[in-house]
Amino acid sequence: MAEQRLIRRHDASIMSYAKANGLRHRVQLQNLSESGAMIIGLFKMTEGQSVEVRVDEEIWKEGVVRWSLQDRCGVQFLSPG
């Protein structure tokens, strides 16, 4: 069955930063959309954990981890757009 999404994802590979566990981490953003992204480079994240993601030079978005596997996690932004 084909995956149905309400918001279009952009197949991206963007180097950026994320703040989690009181530290700033160098990460890669993939599958970026208005509502979230897959982040590569954050280890030991747990479902429900808070994270901030830099989506532009001066724009940080707050989000929550929805899934995590090794160094990858899916983050849903708290405010879309």
C-alpha cells in the first residue's frame, strides 16, 4: 500500500545543527517538510524527547522525537511552516 502524507516532504540532504540534551550537534537533515524532518547524527534519542533544529541560517524550530533508530530520528515540529 502506498504511503499517504498530508504534507509534502522534500528529499533533502542539508548539513545543519540540532540542540538536544543540552548540547549542540552537527547533523544532516533529510526528508524535510513543513511538519518535520529525519535527522541523521543524533544518537540515543528517545521517543517524546525535545529537540531544536536549525532549518535556516537564523531559524530554529522546536520539535519532538517521534521515532529513533541508531543515529537517525524522525522529528515532528511543534509549529508547522
